[in-house]
Amino acid sequence: MTLISKIKTPLAVGFAVAMIGAGVGYSQFIRGGGTAYNATGVDAQRTSWVREDRFISKEAFEKGGFKLQWKIKVNNQPRELTSVIGGTTSGGGLTKPLNVINSANNTLTTVDNDTGIAGWTRHFDVTVPAASTMACPGGMTANSSRPVNLEAAPPPAARGGAFAAAGRGGGGYESYIGQPGEGLPEDLVVRSRGGFRGPARGPVAPPTYKVPFGGGRFGSGGGFYVLTSDGVLHTVADGSGVELQAPVKFLGPNANASDLTDIPEDNDKWHSYVVYAATSNNCGGVKNGVWAINLADDAKPITHFETGASPVGDPAFSSDGTVFVAVGSGAAGSAYSNAIVALTPKTLTIKDWFTDPKADFSSGPTIIKHGDKELVAAATRDGRVYLLDAAALGGSDHKTPLFVSPALSTAKTSYAPQALAAWQDTDHADWIAVPFAGIGPSGVSGNGKITNGGLVALRVTDDGGKVALTPAWVSQDMISPLPPVVVNGVVFAASSGEYYPASGKTMSAADRAKQSVPAIMYALDASNGKQLWSSGAAITSFADSGIWTSLGQAYIATYDGTVYAFGFPMERYVTTSGQ
């Protein structure tokens, strides 16, 4: 079948692209320091922790002014309860920074982060099955991804030197654009070629190696990877929506694929990147497991690790590139079930595993840097959180965790935590936030009466190397809470409003949608869970995808195809021109 793509570009965007292509000149939009949201979970470790944002802080919320900035309805037709999948944000380029929003009907929509004005849209004409199920909805299921460094950035307090003073975010979230005529900054050249950011360093010397302006890995304007429902991987330009590289077959059609992750494969090659995804429920005949495609190799080889039972959530990556995947419950004879599996990068051969027949994992792994160790955290359907040593999952018998929390979810519904958030406070204490259903853990300080569910924050404690999790606070009541995102000491959380039937009961997507209620987004103080802000009645449908952020703004998408941007009213961009 021939793949036909349709791109619609507004006149202003088309004119800008034409001017750039003709070499007449350019306008460069520079974000005033901070981060772009490159992949689901923010970083390779899936911490959902944005370490720097010069506009979002507890102090800023105390001054007020955080409110709805814009909303836009995107081209979308839901598949079962899969609607708008989520978004990533562009850190800049030759166009203003954008939201790139993925919809289930194989459509991309770009929106100017400042104004909420739609840019180009791209629809991929891909045949989707007429029939669908909750387990195998068909259509696009994977959120897009930009390059994500393996080494997570240190918290802001640990940084120094001119690079930190300039206000740039860490962990590989900056734009690929330097000052006019200067090419890429040296630090970005290193990381755009797969290099890792090391410890905080002193002032950065002028770059000795320059890449032509706008000539980064994706060319002018930057780009990202997107997986359409026919299993084809596309490299799409930010500024125009055109293909930057030839599309390549990655998975079989109609797989239920996790969100993509794009990881450097080595430090030396310009195009040396590996894209990863996991597939579940054997949808479209695509086996359950983890998949990788090596784009550094001209042959674009694909490797696959078959898990047997379905992976849950998104794979996570430790600082040495090891791939960690959580595997849910499976039928007798499944190769792996109720397990956390560690795989070698790129080749996906098994390195280690942990298993517990009672685990029933529901969230993907989150990797936490704790002292000189990396810990793996994952949640179960009843809200227990397992802590494992990334260097020795389960010990010699593969069955011994470092710690398991009590069950946090008490409601007997089919809701289960889908992802965790982990962060470090200014005192270098480690925290984990867990969504739960029910009344929550007893004896923990709450911020209101809990009847439906909410978030519970757990503090990581360490007694002579013996780690544990201690509940610290519980949020206000939330219905089917979404996975949170932590930005500079502020937790963005949401009551999704999505209706979940009782455990063991089935219900159609249409009936669940009818019984769902509008979502509410919150900003909470990460130290105590107290509410800093609420979206109130601004959102009019329930949310079925996660929260994502960019400088000074937080975004949420709802089942009816509307994307909402909440933030502080300010101009986030400086415009400069050159020839």
C-alpha cells in the first residue's frame, strides 16, 4: 500500500519556511532558559521531573496569575478510549517553539506555545481496522519523541558556572539553536552527537567546532520521531511537517505500542540513535515485547525481546543504557510475568530480572538516582511500590526486592496507577508520587477528605544502605488521577474524571465515556501536597492522556480532542534577526 501524507501549513508558516529555504534571512526565537518536553516521562529514567523552569515555582504561584492561556480542538477521532495521545514540545529552531500533539487517527497537530495558534497539521493516510477493542484500539497509540540523554541532569542546586547561570535546563532539553552566526553551542554539539552531560562545570569556553546554524541532527528547525499505526517510523521536521529521513518499517501494523524513546547509541556518530518501543496485548499479531531500531546502521536493523505477558507502561533507561521494562500478569507458561526485566541496550538480550507472582505490575519502571546507586521503582495494580537495585534486580534468586510498600489503593475498581513521578528536593531527599484509588493510606497527613483517590507522596529513607518508603502526604480527592509531573518543586496533578468499572466488570468505551466527568488540573506544593492552584471548571471533558509541560505552562488533553494550556501570562520568547 502506498503511504500518502497530507500536510496543511498556514500561509505565515509556509512563507517563513520559504524565506529560510531561499537563504534570504531568518528570525531566531530564543526561549529564556528552561526545558522542552522531549518524551513521555521527561527523561530516559521516566522520572516525570522537570528540574528547571525559570517561571514555575511555589513563589510564582503565591503571586497568582496562573490561568488558562489557550485551548484548541485538534483533528481526532477516538478509538475506544484512546483519543489525543499526548504531546511533546519543541525547544525552538527556525520556528517558534511548538507543541506537537499526537492523535489516535494518525494526525499530528502543531500549536504555537505562546499564542495557541495552530501551525501545520499532518495526517497520515493509514488504513486502520474497522473493529477495535479496549485492549487493541487500533490507530496511533505511541506518543512521539525527541532525543533523550541517558544521563539525567543534576538538580538545579548542584549546578554552577556560566552554563547554569545562563538559565538553560539540563538533561538534554534545550533547543539545538545557538546565537546567530555562531552555530551550535559546544555543549549542545556534544550532546546532539550522543554525548552525556557530566558534572557541573565552570564557564564554557567558546566552541572550537561549529555546526552551521540550523544544521543540527535534523537540519533546520529540529525534528522528532513518530510511529504511525501501520508500524512505520517517521522523522518529521518541526517547522514544516515534512519527512527529514526516509520512513522505515519498525513494527507490524495495528500494534498497541508504548510511547517512543530516542536514545543516543554512542558518542561519536552524528546520526547514531536507537528508537525503542514496547508492544502489548499481541495486537495486530505483533508479539508482546520490547523493540529497538538502530538508525545509525544503514540497514536499520530491528531487534526484539519477547516478554510473553504484556509489558506495562513505557521502558526506562539507566545511566549505562540498560533497558528496564515492567511485565504484567500473564497466562501460565509466559516467558516472563509479574516481573521487571533488564535488557542490554540496542541488542535487547536479557541481563537480569526480578519476579514476584503477587506483583501484578501496572506502571512502567522509574529509575531513581539515590546516592551512588540507581533504584528501580514500579507500582502494582493495588498501589504497592517495589524498590529494586538496578545493578542486581532481585538479588541472586531474582525474587528479593529492596523494599515493598503496603498497598495504597483501596478501591475495588479496575483503575491502576499507570506511572510514577520521582524527584529530589533542595535538601537532596528523594521522593516518589503514586496515583491511587480509594481512601489512601491511613495515618498520613491529608489535604482534604479522600473518597475517590489521589496522590500519595513517599519519601525514600536510607538506614545504613537499607532503603524504605515512608508516606509523607496525601493530596486532595481526585477521580482516577493521572500520572503527575514535577516542575521545580511544584507537582502538576489531575483528576482525570475517567470512569473505571468495578474490578472484574466489563463496560463499553461509550458507556464509560458517558459516566466520566470533566477533569481538573492542580498544582501542588511538592513538600507537603498543599494546593497552589486549580483549573476549576475550565476543562469540560475527561482526560485520557497524561500531563506535559514547557516553560511556564502545563498542558492536558481531553477525550473530546481539546488541548488546554495553563500558565502565567508572559512573553517567553526573544526575537533576533540576522542575514
